[in-house]
Amino acid sequence: MREIERVCISCYKTFNRNKLIKMKIVEGNLIINPSGYLVGRSYYLCYNVDCINKLKNSKKLEKTLKNKVKLSTDFWEVVQKEVSLYEQ
């Protein structure tokens, strides 16, 4: 059986879906959806810290999401926590 692959919205590299941070827009907020319990359109981000920082410091995320969402002030902190949990 072939593994499911997705593309990182920052570096555009293809990864196994389990090796990416899954994000979803819910009621105008971008949330991290690690368990995949929410269905529908999702966005994926790889665990590479340089990739995350590049996305954080550019307008690429807003362009990808087509300005449908405003990020909460602690969104990037949550992403960093997710990365640190993955590295352990």
C-alpha cells in the first residue's frame, strides 16, 4: 500500500503525511490538527525550523490561505511546541 504524501506550504517539498504539521481553518482561526480528527481542506508544514522561520517572516502563509484567517498571537509558539515534541 502506498503511503499518503502531502506538500509543505513553505518549501514545497513532498513528505509522508505523518511527518508534517497539519493545520486547518476553523471558524476563521488557523489551528493545529495533529490527530487529523477534522476533515476537509488542510495545510501542511514540515518540521524543519528554518522552513518554519521562513514562513513566519514572510507573507507566504497569508497568500497560501488567501487572507481567509488571522493568526492568533500565540500561533507560532504552538508551532514551536509541536516541533519540540516531534524532535523528542
